[in-house]
Amino acid sequence: MATNRTFTMIKPDATGAGNTGKIIDRIIGAGFSIRAMKWTQLSRQEAEKFYAIHKERPFFGELVDYMTSGPIVAAILEKDNAVEDFRTLIGATDPKQAAEGTIRRDFAESIAANAVHGSDSDENAHNEGFFFFSERERA
């Protein structure tokens, strides 16, 4: 059963390019409510823990370097069918293959620097939200 919450991060390439507000406007314009949000910077240890599922992959070190290279905005979003609708809103990982009007098509630099993260399942949305936000912060 689908839940009504998902998790996102606006990544260092997008925050560094000054696109945070534009991306948040797109998210709200698509009908999502922001239930929790924070501007923060991941430490190496936090990035390694968050992306531990990719630890054995050859790109893990580059991913950690990238995700610690600047600030991110973490957020819990709410909407009916949140995970699937948000994945549609952000578009394909490769911005060149992302549909017109999607966040990645409009704001991502590359497959690696793809502007935003969106949870790929209800379970991951729950776990990723808990990684960044205390119970009190998860409105």
C-alpha cells in the first residue's frame, strides 16, 4: 500500500547553482506539502552511512565526495501517491533522458550531479526521512 510521504534531497550541484528555491517552487507547484525541511551539509561519515547500500560499487567514493562537496536540502514531502508522483516529477537519473519539464531535465548537470534525490520506495522514504529528521521534526 502506498503511503503519502516521500523523502528528497536537493543535492550540492543544485544548491551551489542557486536553484534551491526554483526546485522547491516546482515541488510545491506539483501539489506536495513540505512536512520537514533543513539546509545542512553531510559529513563524510554521514554520507557513507546514508549511501552504505552502494559501498561495494565503484562509484561509491565519488558519490561520497560529491555529496559532501556542499550543502544539501533534505525534506519530507506529503501528497497522495507521494513516492511515485515525486519520481515522475524529478525525471530519469540521466537528465538527457528525463522528460521535458522534469526537475532533472531542467536543473541537473549530469547523471552524477543530478540535482535531486527521490526515494524509490515507501520503505526507503521512511528510512531516509528518519536518517535526517528526529521524531519531533517529522511533523
